[in-house]
Amino acid sequence: MRIEVDCERIKRNAEAIVRMCSAHGIEIAGVTKGCCGDPDVGRAMLAGGVSMLAESRLSNVRRLRHAGITAEIMLLRLPRLSEVDEVVSLTEVSLNSEVDTVRALSRAAVAKGVTHQVILMVEAGDRREGVLPADALDVTAEIVGLPGIELIGVGGNMSCIGGVKATKENTQLLVDVAERIERGLGIRFRVISGGHTGSLWLVAQSEIPGRVNQLRVGEGILLGTDNSTWYPLPSPHKDAFTVVAEVIELKTKPSLPEGPPAAGDALGRQQQWIDAGPRLRAILAMGEQDLRVEALQPKRPGVTMVGASTDHTVVDVTDADPPVALGDELEFNPLWAALATAMASQDVVKVVKGWDGGRPARREGVW
């Protein structure tokens, strides 16, 4: 199987998101983690006007740097104590919530003769990373003044663990915390990083609090969607990525499994089946070890998902238009979970078309 990437469409999506947000004084950090730091994707985002790139893994940052990308890069995932030397060498800014980690970054920055920028993450309700609002002032007091560290602002994150929707109220909480810190310490933050793709609907509705001046956007640029709200974003392309898999079996079979039920399927899931009579089913050379199959949407009309094991995906093609034949390739639109896992899979071929239109497609992986 393979995933095809159109970087020109990614660039146009970036332009649309940047244009919408810049009207509200908000800069965009283009998140490339969904593509494992693919350099052409990073270049497309930068060409579309993002102010910096943002990554979760240093291996992806190294990939961007080795490709010659010199733009500022933000580390999204909280730094490990064991990697602070690389953090200050490879990135300009990182998100943090532990004072001891910032102290370690300080020592590493001083040793390398650089200044590393830090954004303090504040817990706003989703229960992932961040200091509690009541502790933010005391934590900030311990960070301000550390040598080699510039505390540039606060940030927040929603909808990733607790599934809490980004709202005007919980985003305003970040602003309130920032201003309480500013009053308490006599400082002024230059960045309030108000969220990610899930916050774009607030921008579109002109409900984003006024001091928020940065968002970290991946899905809204790469896929043109926000799966936390499904608010219609201005991104013109929802098809910058296409997953392609070949049909390796095509047979009419009963739709209801026969025999006593096991404790679960190959991945331990309990499935519920409906007897729809005999159906024409295709098996694809693609499975859960390649990507999150449940996050795929068939592009051919009449094709529906049945299920997947580690190496096989079953689709119902009884009503497919045009009809499906053995050896056909079926195409799918990936949602975020499928995109992120497919791009990280070493067995999925990546075909990347450069954003400038004149570059040949680059292929990576087993072909």
C-alpha cells in the first residue's frame, strides 16, 4: 500500500489558514508531526506563510534540519530530561510544564552559549500537560531569570485526552492566567499559544480571546479538517493525502461469521455483526499494522468498511461503482489518526509531490 501526498495542496491550505488567522493578529506554527517531519511538507507549510514549524519528536526535527530547513522549530511534546542538549541544539522554543526540566534546559543552553525560548503550558481542562492555574504564578517565578532561558509566554491544549472542546471560556482562562502572572511578576508575555486546529473555529467565529496570538496547526493544514468540531475550515483542499491499497481477494461470502465467538478478534476487539446476507467482499493488502484503518473513508462510491486485522482489511464492494476487480487499487481519504500512523509506518510507501509543481514525486519505502 502507499500514501500519496500533494504538497501544493498543503501549501494552499496553509495560505488559507494563515490568511484567516492573520486577520486576528494570530501567527501559525505549522505542525509537521502528522507527516513525521517530512521536509517537503515542511517547505510547503513555510511557503504557505506559517511563522515556524512545530514537531513532537526530535527524530523528526533532525530530519527537517538535515534537509536544510533553517526556520524556527518548536518542540511540542514536553522535553525529556535525557534530551535537553539536543532540544536546545535543534529547536528554538519548547513547551514545558516541569520546573526541573526548564532548569536542565537552562544548563544545556548556557553550556552551548544559546538562549532557548520556553512556553509554560497551563492545564485548562483537558487533563493532559500543563501546570494547574493556581500554581502558574509560583512556577513562573522559579523559571523567570534562569540563565539561557527566555520565558516568552503561556500555552494550552484541548481535546486531545479528555476530548474537551476548545471554547472561548477555557481559552480565556489561559489569558487570565497569563495576565495574573504578568501583574504578579511585573513582566509582559509576547506569546499566548492558545491551542491547535481545534481552536480554529473560535477564530472563524471571531470568538478567540484578543491576546491569543499563536496557534499550532497541523490537521487544519494537512487535511483541511478539524475532527474535534467538524467546523468547516477555509482550507480549500480536503484531499492532499490519498491512501491506496490493492485488492488481493474478491469473493461473495456470508456477512455473518459462523462458529462460537472467541474472546475477541485478532486485536482483542469485541465485534457486533449483522446478517445482511451474502455480500461481495474485497480483501486489501493493508492492515492495522500499517495505519489506523477505522480512520479511512473510501473514495469509490458504494464501498464500505467491514473490518481489519493486522495485515488485512475487508471492505464490502457489492454496490461499488464502478465494480471492483481483483488487482484493482482502492483509494481512501485518511482522517488524522490514519494519516499519522500511515506516515510513521516503515512498510507504507510514501509518494510525495513537491509543492513547487516542478519537482518529481519522491518515493520512500518498499515499492
